[in-house]
Amino acid sequence: MTIGQRIAQKRKEQGLSQEALGDRLGLSRQAIYKWESDAALPEIDKLVALSRLFGVSVGWLLGVEETPEVLQDTGSELTETQLSMVEEIVNRYLTARPRPEKSAWDKWSIRILFALCGVMLAALTGISGDVRQLDGQAAGLRTSINDVTSAVSREMDSLSRRVEEILESQDSLFADSGVEIVHTSLQSRDGGTVIFDAYAVPKTYVEGMTAEFVLDNGTGGIAIQAGDFRRSTQAFSADSIACTLTDEIDLSITLIAPDGTRQTQLLERYDGLYTASLPSLRLNSFPEKLRITADGFTPQEAYVSLEKLPGQYFGAYGDHFPSASAEEVQVGLFRNHALVAWAEPCEIPDGFRGYEEGDFQFYRLPEAPVTAAPGDMFSIAALVTDQYGRAMIYSEDSFTVDTQNSVIAHSAPADSGMLWTAPDQWRLS
């Protein structure tokens, strides 16, 4: 399994949604989705946090240990597996980090991180050995070990952040920099526009040096703006850099020396901005209300609830976006992203409680036979249009139907966690 698949497995075992896991880690659902789809790698402190939350070792999450055990009886010396785990943490962490140029400090940073991880692992294995020798006081010692383990993990978090700060400081071209979202407009044929202000103070300024701020929205839309140099602050700045709103926006700066030498560094990366501007919804389906037949299933009193939530979907950027609401909604059953049938709006069904408060709308699937071949993926999804005319597909859950054994299985398709997708990825008729 990949790192992302291991994170997804443990999240589901604990009954957590991607949003709930993100809340516990102080991250957005989009960040958890990127981990689980292997589009991004968790940083060291997040790997340690996941290890504590799931009750597994960091090595198991990285795939260098076969069993998800937090502590192993390895004596006072580090095993080859643990050394491999440390090396994997460091290599993945440093490899994933873009750096404009090599720094003499890099080798020492790696050695420090190796040493710190080794000390922490040695401490944990030593504690485990003490537990074996004092079997009669196991219960009390387990509590002590958990306390010490938590303290060690917190110290590892702190140390990894210090190393990260050192690496960033050594590699950065700038003594100070900043990016701010100053305005967002959703009334656009392209889905919206976002505007940024940015500044950067070079560590070393040479007379005649210039700068370019580059805004890339990941769809070929690149905006380049020359930076104004202010001698009073020794900073290059750019105001009102605009681009079409998307879910992947990078803002970088390129320093151009008098001899034409160019050095580029990323200032800020924004994930999920477009999704943050969409209406906030929650879709609940009840696929257990399906009567499975030899060649498929028939919905029987199968209902879907759609809740319109206040505020934006991601709270992190809520202050920068005008409010968006779902003006038109159609809910349907889809097989492999192709429409099977639209559901009909209905009143709150008998026996459903807890839906009196809140903005809920219920839908009922038609009681018509649906064929299900092996490998077919079914989804309950909503076609949502907001007041700005933007149409998107919203889907939270997918399932498969085993007709031979009469089993309904919830599953994680390739786009699991990507709740909003473009309508052109679905067949709506």
C-alpha cells in the first residue's frame, strides 16, 4: 500500500471523515485528500501526529514496517527497520522540499535530524524493555510510558519544526516576505477572480537588481508583474496581481541580477481556493435501503438528505469570499459517473428524527431495477448551481454492490475526498 492508502485505511477504521481528520490536525479536507491520493506527502510533524492519532508507528505509515505496531521489542540498539524508517522520513521530507540552491548547512541538517530521531527511537525502545522486566506493575507502567511517549513525540514535533525552520532560513533568498488575498470576485464566466498583494525583502540587494512576481493558477493562466523596489524597506512589492480562481495557485518571485542571472522562489501556495468559494453542503445517502437482486438492485424507500450549511466550505479563507448559496439542486444516482436516475424531492420521511432544525431537503430514489456488473461504482451526487451561475457536481460517498453475496460495500474511488467536481466529468443524461 502507498502512504496515502495507509492513511485512508486507518482513518476509516476510526470512523473519521476526511473533514474530521483535517479538523483534528488543523488542516483542510483538501489537504487530507491530497495525502490519501498520494498527490502530496505529510510533513514530519504531521506524520508524528498521524502516528499518535492512529496508534501506529511512523515506519508503518511510510511503508518501511509491515505491522502497524507503535513499540517493538528491539533492545537498546536501533534495528535496520528503524534506521530505514529514519532515513525514509529524512529523505522524503528533504526530497519533497524545493530549494533554489545547495546550502552547506544541508548536510548538518540531515545529520542533526538523524541524531534526534535516533535518540527518540532509542528512548522509546528502552522504555519498552523496562515494561517487559516489570510485568507485575504493567498497568501503572503503561500509563507512564504513554505519558513519556507523548512527551517524546511532542519533543520530536518541536525538533522537526526547528530543523524545518533552519532549512527554510538557509535556503531562502529573502529575509522577509508575505502574500495576502485582498479581493475575490465570483461574478466571472471563468468561475471567479482572486487578487493578491505580495512583497519580498532580498537577503542581499545589488544595485540594478529587479524582480518579477509570477502568479500561476495551474491551468495555463500565468500573470507576471514587475516588482517595485522601495529603498525605505529594501523590499520588492507588487499590488493587485490577479488570476482566475482555481484550486491550485502558486505565487513566486524571480530575482534578476544586473548580469541577467535569475533566481526563483515560491512565496505562497494556495490549495482549495475555488472549492472554498462554493456553497457549503452535506449530502447523506442511505444505500442500505437497496433490495439486492441477481443482476443488480432496486431502491426501496431509499432517501437522500441534502443540508445547506451556513458559511463557506473551508473556513480558512472565508473572510476573502462573498457568500455563495445553492440556488438550484438536482440529486441523482450515478453508475461510473453516468446518470442512472434523478431523485424526486419529498417531505421528511416518517421515522427520520433530528432533521427538524437546519436547512434540509429530502429526495427519494425511484423504485426501479438497476443492473450492477462487477466493478461498477455507484454514487449519490448533486448537480448544484449557485447564484453566480457556477454549476458543479457534489458527491460524498460511493459504493459497490456484490450481487452474489448480497453485500453493499462503501468504497474510496480515485477521487475520494474531492467532493466537488466539474459537470463535464459526469454524464448527466
